[in-house]
Amino acid sequence: MKNLLILCSFIIVAIWWALKMIMASYINVSEKENNLTTINIHTESPLDVEALSRNLGVEFKKIDDKKLDAPLYQDAQLSLIAVYTSGELAVARVRVKLSDSDEFLNIKKGDSFYQYLITEIDVNSITLSLKDTQPIELKIFKPLTVSVMASEANGEV
């Protein structure tokens, strides 16, 4: 009987201790400092992003548009599809495969696409040149990956 009384008192103390620990883990909202900025999203004015960032606890930095003018380079896979003649001129059909697009270009000697200039067109290859670098030879059925400058007028021949 004495053992049952000790067991019951131990269980009551353990439950009391567990409830006290659980209740202590909850944050009392009234104790927390509440300094949120009110944002009215029903108006016709644009959203105040700076106030929203303060509410979310995120540091707000305005992006300077002038820093984004730097040219972006991306990898392009060039494939020579065919070389044919159009009248007296040799024309090469080249496939340019970028990460977001895939286009076919008909180019002649002297044309330029991206920053490359077509210097020579042979029966089974074309030669591309870039300023102050060695010429690149693109052979038929042998794709070549090069770095090209991305701009709005990509691939315009």
C-alpha cells in the first residue's frame, strides 16, 4: 500500500513537471514587442516593398539597374548542318542551340553572328574568327560548344 502511494505521488509530480515544461516552451505573444508596419494592399498605389521586408524581417536592398548592363555570356552549341551553293555563293546552314532556344541560320562568307565572323566556307567546314584569337573550324557532323555574348539581337545575320 505504501508503494502504491509513492508511485501515485511520483506520477502526479512527473505530470506536473511535464505540463510546466510544455507551458514554458510557448511564447507569450503579449510579452513580444509588436512593431509591425501596416500595409494597405487594397489601394491603387504600388506595394511598399521596404515595409514588407521589415515585416518579414528581411534586409531590403534596392537593385541598381546600371549594374545589370554587363554583357552576359552563355554556352552555345554550334552544328554545321549543310553547305550548299546559292548562285555563285556558298551558303552554310548552322544550328545554334542555346539553353533556352534552338535556331537555324543560313550564313555566307563575311556574315557575322553573335561576335563571330565567317571567314571561309569549304565543302565540309566553315571557319569562324573572333577578334585577336585563333580561328575556329566548325566541321560537318561535329558539334562545337563556344561561349557567346547574349544580347537582344542574337543570331541576326
